[in-house]
Amino acid sequence: MIQAIIFDLDGVLLSTDELHYAAWKTVADELGIPFDRQVNNRLRGVSRMASLEIILEHGGVVLSPEEKEAVATRKNDRYRASLMTLTSEIVAPEVRETLTALKQRGLKLAVGSSSKNTKLILERADLASYFDAVSDGTNITRSKPDPEVFLKAAAFLGLSPSVCAVVEDAVAGIDAANGGGFLSIGIGDAAGYSRTDRPIRALSELLQMV
Ligand code: G6P
Ligand code: MG
């Protein structure tokens, strides 16, 4: 019996892909590294530093740890500035309706995201009030596919993973959910992944499962 649902943020509740893309693109241009949406897609669900490593490897550029820190900070400053333009319109009506209906049925809801900007995004998108707990990049030491971010979310809710489902759009997130003993629900890219327990095409399909 599922008592709680833990949602990944980016790609599930909303998409900040284009904002990440614009911020990484400026930084990659400064470093003379070719960067396009295909490379950007590989950064989904990946932590900020791991994203930078992928970009540097793609461009064949080697930086010292200090230089990497500086580049990652520059990217994040640009990204956070762009988040200030974000409004509640970034969330589809179907997402709000589904979250409201799930809460009405008595389910606990949480967010489990690698992003250290999760709380800012939830505030800007007017989503914070739907959730009983938020586990994000600020309270973990290991990124997905490690289950830490979801295990922390379940702990914040005071529930065992066996009664929680995780909704993810990234393969690494499905592996994290499965590794932590959660029911994994995949949307978008993750709906076509062989290890996903339950594929869905739209978030509203959750209402048929609980
Ligand atoms: C999410 C996004 C990734 C992003 C990561 C870290 O998982 O899908 O593209 O790299 O969060 O985000 P942050 O806001 O901490 O830089
Ligand atoms: Mg995601």
C-alpha cells in the first residue's frame, strides 16, 4: 500500500532544462567548448560538478580543482539569475491538479532532487505548499544513482521506502529508486527504461495507481 510519493523536480514537476542550457552554454563558450542540446540532455539528473566534468571531457579541456569551482560558481550565478524570471506558469495545470488530488486522498508528498536550488525553484514556481518534505542537493553527499536523496526524503516523512513510490524522468533516478527499495514510476525518458516498475505518460496516471 503506497502511503507517499516522492517526486523528482526537473523533468517531472517542471522543466528548467532551457535555463540550465543557457547558463552552461555561456560558460562553455567562455572556455571555447562546443556545447549543444544533445550534450545538455546528458546532464539531466546529474549534479552540478558531475555536469561540468562531462562538459570538460566533451571539450577535451583540463582544469584544476580551483578553476572547476570557479566555473561551476559562474554557471550557478547565471542559472540563479535566470530562475528569478521563473513564475508559477512553468508548472502545467495537470501537475497542480494531480498534486492536489493526491493530497486529498491522504498521500504524503515529497520532493527528491539533486539540485541545490530546489527550494528556490519550489518557491518561484509556487509549488512549496504541496509538499510535506524536501530532500535535495543540500542534504546529500552522493548523487543519483545512489538512493541517498530518496532515502532522506522517506526519513523526513517518517516512512519506510517500502510504502513510498518515486516518480522520475531520468534513468539514474530510476536506478536510485530501485536501489533504495522504492516502487519506481518512470515518465518521459524513464518510461522507456527496462528497470522502471511502472511507466506513465502523464502525471495524472498516478491517480489510477493509488
Ligand atoms: C537536477 C537537474 C540537473 C542539474 C542538477 C543540479 O538534477 O536535472 O540538470 O545539474 O539538478 O542542479 P543545481 O541546481 O544544484 O546546479
Ligand atoms: Mg529529472
